[in-house]
Amino acid sequence: MDQDNNSEDESVGPSEDPSEDELPSLPPGLSDGEAMELLWQLRSQRRQASPELPETVSILTAPDGSLLYLVGTAHFSDSSKQDVAMTIRAVQPDVVVVELCQYRVSMLKMDEATLLREAKDINLDKVQQAIKQNGLMSGLMQILLLKVSAHITEQLGMAPGGEFREAFKEAGQVPFCKFHLGDRPIPVTFKRAIAALSLWQKARLAWGLCFLSDPISKEDVEKCKQKDLLEQTMSEMIGEFPALHQTIVAERDIYLTHTLRQATRCVETPSNAQKVPAVVVGVVGMGHVPGIERNWEKQLNITEIMSVAPPSRFGWVLRTVIKGVAMGMLGYACYRAGGSLGRTVLSLPAVESLLENIRPPPLSPHDL
């Protein structure tokens, strides 16, 4: 049975720009109840009973009769954006769930030009923010993956996540439609992925990501929407880094299934609060569709995949070496500048905090 985790199944409000919502003007003088009933009827009229949907859409049914229209997408694809828009307009959902978490929600309201610039610009501030948010090793791995995203962005001239922005825009045009973030928080995913790899695997992965330079065409991206090619690609990845596939793909399949099932529950009509089956649209990468389909009717426990192991002694040693080098440089600078300045710098709260943190963590059973 699913464990309730409503804090992670986050909602995002519709667009604040009224011009984007395109809801009809209501007759004057209506009460709130009458207005809600009119909008509910309007959505019912727009909802197609047997919609013609793209081939990338799978339909799953919940025990209470609620329907999930699962749209599998390629994250750098114009046709995926069209698939998402077509599906939402046809089924007029009660809820739209996307493969994003609260740490990536900013991409929903950024314009394409800003996203292109942000994706290509990996600077020191981003490195520091990633390390602060995820820890040293996980933060550095996130930067390397951002580099991969920047490489694809530069090759295609297209910012990632267009299908999620399309879903956000279309959801704002459907009366009563809620918008949920359905993915596991990215710091948890990165920390679990790094913890699952050996030191040699981390080095191999980092090396491969650092020197990624193969050209990518838009045709290559569109081929990712074919299940046979995707399964072949995933099989190659499993063979090389099975632990990475488990944490980044398989565990998130479970988490996404959980949040999608949480959303696919009966809703109440505004007139008499009668419960009726819900209609939900899920927008996820095509690589997650087979896993969600496999997990749909299984008993799930997401507590296990939300836990993060404490940092290892190797991580502490690496952080200590880096901090030691920084402190050595700071000490030399203070020596060159003079003793009084050195004492002043060493008394600063930030420096005192840095010195305080250079202490070994307690031994874990694995270290004994």
C-alpha cells in the first residue's frame, strides 16, 4: 500500500498572467456556486469521450475508475510539446502531474531565451550552489550532468523541459485543473546515486561526462521516443552502471508511480460534492513509462527510496583536504598581509565555522 507523502506531491498554481488562462467570460450576477457549476459543465463539454491521442500516450486505470493519460516525452523535442498540448486539450484533466521537483520548478516560468542562456552558462556560483545543496560529491556530479545538458542545448539550440512548460500553460486553461510536481527531490536522487557507486565507477562516470562531445541531431532526440531504441540504450547503461540505473531510473519510476496514483483519485463535483472518477495527465520522460506501467498495480513503499546514507569517511577526507588547502592559502595571505589582519580574518564567523567543521565524522560499521 502507498505511504502518504503529500508534502512531496507539490502543487503549483496556474499562470499569474490572466491572458494565458483563456477561460471564457462568465455572465454578470452569478453567485460563486453558479459560476463554479457553469465552469464544471463547460469543461465536461470540452472533454472528449473517445479522444484520438498521440502514440506516445498510455492509458492506466485506477481502482476507483479514475483515468491516467501518461504522456511519454523526449526532453528536447518540439513534437513532445505538441503531444502534451493535444492530450490536455482533449481530455480536460482534473490534475496534471509532471516529472519535476521543487528544486527544478523555476524552469516553468522562464522564457526560452533565459533557459538557453542559463543552460549554457555553468559558472562558479552554480558550482557553489550545487555543492551547498547536495554535498561535495553529489554537487560535483550534478555540475557534470548540467554540462551534458548544456552540450545538448548547444547542439540543438533548444532549452530542456519544453513539454513541462507546455503542460503548465495548458493546465492553466482548464477549469479546476491542479498542477502537481511528481518527481523525487533531486538532492535525494543525487546523494543516493553517488552513494551507490564505487570510487572507480565515480571516476569512470565523471571522466565520460567531462569529455562528452559527440554531435547530437534533432532526429536523434526524436528517435528517443521509440521504445525499442530507448530500451536498447537503457540496456547499455544498465550493463555499465547498474547501480546508477537503479537510483536514477528505477527508484524514480517507483516515486513517480506513487505521486501519479496519489493524483488519480476521485474528485468532488461543485454542485453536490458527489465523488466522480478523476482524469489525470502525467508528463514524464519516455524512459520512465515502462517502469510506471510495471509498478502501477503493485504495493509501493517510498520510505526506503527517500533515505540518504550519512557521508562516508572518504567524503570527509576529500572535503578536509580541500578545506585544508583553502585554509593554507588563507593563512599564507594573512602572513603576507601582517599579523593584525590575520587575527581579524581568523576571528570572522565564516572562518571559525570552517575550522569547526574540520573534524572527522563518527565511525560507521562499514569503516570498522
